[in-house]
Amino acid sequence: MRIYLPMDSAAQALGADELAVLSMAEAAKHGADINLIRNGSRGMIWLEPLVEVVVNGVHVGFGPMQSADVAGLFGDLSVHPKVLGPVDALPWMQRQTRLTFARVGVIDPLDLADYAAHGSLEGLRRAIAMTGAEIVAEVTASGLRGRAGAGFPTGMKCNTVLGAKASQKFIVCNADEGDSGTFADPMVMEGDPFTLIEGMVIAGLGVGATKGYVYLRSEYPDAIAVMQAAVRIAQSAGVLGAAALGSGHSFDMEIRVGAAAYVCGEETSLLNLLLFPT
């Protein structure tokens, strides 16, 4: 029996960790063999904690779940009071075109094999066979833009760094997200951290950078924990390190944590914080 239960900050705030403990205890009581996977949020916060049980290959949702609802997961699911039906068929999900969040809620965030099984790491493998200029040219042609308010063309940034003469180049990801009421960055990092890591390695290959930094605010402890764990896993698997995925190109990265700082939306402030942490 495979059960998905989000470990992101929203679900945890609504009692997901308690439900995880109760689910394991209830499984033991029924002698049920379960695989409890802590995934990211699908984004339907009003249904959190959203439990998904895989039935004949289909993710069937139950939510918002409370402690008293856990026992019913080990009976007739069709009469469970919180049953929602197939998650992908829910009206809100049907209206979604999920690109950045395509794997969030679908995979185990810290299972690199699960990440790869959903079509990932192919971009990195393809990039390894290209020159830096070819990578940057493709990024430019794609029209990819930054996720911040300015929507700055990524290709323009990459071209600038590619043409710069330096003995050491860096890739810096500003994941502070200081705008009020915006939480998209933590959802990606909590639910699909390897996508950020893979993207930074590809950027490093493109511009000749060998070191990466992700700046995170201390108010996002769940995102920090997941990203730190994901970096360690990627290093052990050879995605990061002296020869990223066998490319012969060295690229490693680390997570830097600081106090929330809206001013870090301005790049020189962010770089100064990385150089002189407080």
C-alpha cells in the first residue's frame, strides 16, 4: 500500500507530521505493509493535509485529513468521509498547466531515482555533450526568463557571464523570495529540489562556473532541510562534485542561510551577504 503525505511547510503546519505517525501506527495495528512517501504539496492548500493512496496505479485523494480520519484509510476507501477521487481529475488540477511544478506532489522529493524516472537529468546529460556557447545559445533561444518580478531574460545573464574573463565563476540562486505573500520558491524546493540543483549544474556548464550558492531565508526551515539533504544526495550520486555526472566538469554547491532581507532582491546586496554573512 503506497501512501503520499506532504512534508511541505503548509501541510506540516496543518498536522501532517502527526498524521504520518498515526498512519504508521494504524498500519501496524492492521498488519498492513505500507510505503509512506512524504511528498511536496500539490498546491491545493485548502485540502491539506492531502493524503493520496495509490489504487490500481491511480492517486486517490483524501482531505483535508484529520487524526480521526486515518483509521478509515485501512478500510473501504470508497466510503471514506474525506475521499475526493483521483487527484489529477479534481477540477482545480484540471485547470492547471504545470511546468515548474510538474513533479511537485508526484515524486518523493529526496529520491533521485524517482526524479530521474520522471524524465529528469536528461537535460543535464544533453548539456554535457554540448559546448558552453551551445548551452547558452539554446537558453537564449528558448526565451527563458527569471521567476522574479522583472522577468529578466536568462540567456542575457548567461551570455554576460560566459563572456566574462575570470579565474572563478559562480552561479547564485536567490531563493529568499522577499515579496509579501509569495511562497512559490519554497514549494519547488520542498517538493522538487533536484530540479533546482540540475538547473544550476547546467548553468555552470554553460558559463564555466564551478561553484553554486543558494541563498535561503531562515524562516523557511523545511525548504532549508530538504535542500541541504538534496545537495548531499546529489554529491553522493555524482550529480555534484569533481565530475558532475561524469562530465569532467567540476561543479559543487552549498546552501547559505540568512535572515529575511527584502533588499537582497537587489543583486549586489545579495552578493555582499554571501561574502560577509552575519
